[in-house]
Amino acid sequence: QYMSGFGNEHASEDPRCPGALPEGQNNPQVCPYGLYAEQLSGSAFTCPRATNKRSWLYRILPSVCHKPFKPLEEGHLTHDWDEIEPDPNQLRWKPFEIPKAPQNKMDFVSGLHTLCGAGEPRGRNGIAVHIFVCNTSMMDRCLYNSDGDFLIVPQQGKLLITTEFGKMLVEPNEICVIQQGMRFSVEVFGETRGYILEVYGAHFELPDLGPIGANGLANPRDFLVPVAWYEDRQVPGGYTVISKYQGKLFAAQQDYSPYNVVAWHGNYTPYKYHLEKFMVINAVAFDHADPSIFTVLTAKTTRAGVALADFVIFPPRWGVANNTFRPPYYHRNCMSEFMGLIKGHYEAKEEGFQPGGGSLHSMMTPHGPDADCFEKASKAKLEPERVADGTMAFMFESSLSLAVTKWGLQTSNRLDKNYYKCWEPLKSHFNPKFK
């Protein structure tokens, strides 16, 4: 069950404990049912009201009840962007391999691999792109990110995500956002893979619509927030709470489930969104519009119109432009573009770019349609046509110059070293006598 609305003030209580939310105040001397009040702040106390984010949680025990954190050596997370020399080439990865169970059991945390990024969490400015591959559920352990927000894009396999606010079922072609500090566990149902965009120092918001008007793109009412659900469960063997802190993992033990929140209210929550709900805006006369018209969520910088990171999708739509080369144009960009594919075939590169893989076109690195796409689109009869049916590609775009990790360039062994060859067949059509 869910409540709808992006950034709304929500209130929810588990129906097993009616009246668990205090009336008229946040922190009474004694809370209903003997609960503890705990505030989770997603912004500075003094932020303007429009950007102030916080929620009040009413729980059986406060989250402070745990043993000290100790370093946890697990996974392939990093924010060391200098571990290997930078690579300005066009980069493409084959689908990332999912380990086979039971020979190599791997849950969501142990299956996190950092692919690229920039900045660092201590300065509260930066992003990272991670790949997750897993085959088993998180058992008696949870994760929270002290560094920033996770935007999770499942590509294969559905995720049952338990949070302090309730449960969310997130399937391929849906996304979810777990904001900074929120504890969550991921249950999977077989071999599972996906992508994560992490942002430090900003929260995701809906892009401004400007001349588009009041409606369009991702509509606020289509974002879903879980309803309160709690478990009062003792874990004598120890429950592991994992913190991602300054780019590293730390683990602490406690003897109870962290999902003991009986009721909550506020505007700082996890949420999910189905990509099929996106209202596409496109060119209906001529030329290929910039991909910014497909922005679902943005994490802004202090410079107007310049994003720390945008989440952009390329959904099924109609192509009707006259006298126009309709696929994406050849391009050199002052932004960094990481692309992934959830399903189907991407229109500009129908071969080589596969679901579960990815590509990175770094700052000012040229890119565009492969030779086959160019020849086909240059000769195509221009009539209304469906574009990208059965397909969902996406882009993480950032104003930061992204460094690729050693795992991404070497250890993963998924880098397609022949990527550049897709442009080699392009030939000159120059005709100085053209009229």
C-alpha cells in the first residue's frame, strides 16, 4: 500500500496501533503506546520552508541503541577517483555479470560496485554511479547511506525494499529513491541486477517546467510513498546495521529489528515511481529536441539550470518531425553522460548496447549514432512512427567530470574494447556541387 504525491506532507500509522501519532505536537512527554519520538532531518533546520525536509518517527526503540560501528570490508564501493589514470574515450560495458547462487551468495550490499563518479561526500558535493548484482536477500541486516541519496534503477529482478517508513515493491521499469540516512533492506527473488545514481549534498526534485506549463513530464501524484509497517522482533543473534560513511562501510550490532516504527509523519520519505507514467514532450515539427525534455528527476547545483545530476529516460513515443534526422544527433557535451538500458534496444545503437550494460561519454568526448543507424535514418521515409516500443533506456547526466574506477576499467572485465569500431564505417558524403 502507498500514499501518492511528490514531497508531500504525509502521515501514516500501522493499523494495528490506531492513534499512535501524537495529536497537536511532535514530541510529547509520553508518546502513545509508550513509543519513542525520533526526528530524521534531511536538511538543515534553518533551510527555507520550501526546501526543509524532515520526518518524525515513533518507534519501539530509538535507533541510537546499537554497539559501536566497526569497519566492514565488503563490496567494491569507493570514492577514490585517482586509483587509475583517467580515460577520455567513449566507453561501453557489456551486461554486468550476476554471480551464481549457491556457489557465491551475494546480497545487495556485498553486490555494490562503484563504476564512476566525482567529488567526495565530506565536502557534500559529488555523485557516484554504482552497479548492483545480487542473488540473495539481506538477512538480519540493513543499510543506510550517511553520504547521500540513492536513486535505484532495477534492471533484472524485482526488489522488495523494507524501510523504516514501510515496504515498497520495485520492479524493472520502476525506480525508487532512498534518501540520506534512511535504513533499508533489500529482498530479492533470484538473480538481480540494476543501477544506482548516488548524489552527495543535494536531494532529487522534479525539474521546473517553464513554458511547458503546469503539467507534464513526471507528474507529482504518480510518486508513491510506503505506509507505516512495524515489526517488534528481537534478534538474539545480532542484527547488523551497515552505514555507508565517507565512502566506506561500517557495521554495528543490535539485538532488535530497526523496522520498529509504528507511525510517522513528515515530508522526508523514500518513494518510488513507474516510468510508464512519464508524460513525454517531443518535437512535432522539425529537428531533434535536446534530451533534457525527458528529465524525470534532478539534483540541482547553486548555478541556475546546471544539475549536479539529472535522471533522464527515453521512453516509447511517436516520432513525427519533418525533414529531420530523427535519432540523437552527433554531440560533444560539457556534461558527462552515463547511459543504461533496462529493456529492449536503444534507437541510436541497436547492436552492442545491451540491457544490464552501460556506456559513458565523458565531457567533450564526441558521440552519436553508429554507422548503421546513420545510414538507415538518412534514407528512411519520413512518416509518423513509433520510437522505442518495448524499450527503456535512461541517462545519468552530470555537470561533474566523472572518473572511472579500476573495477570499471579492469576488474569487472566487462569493458567493450571494440566500442569505437561502431563509428569506423562512417564515410564522407561531401559533395561540393550539392544544390
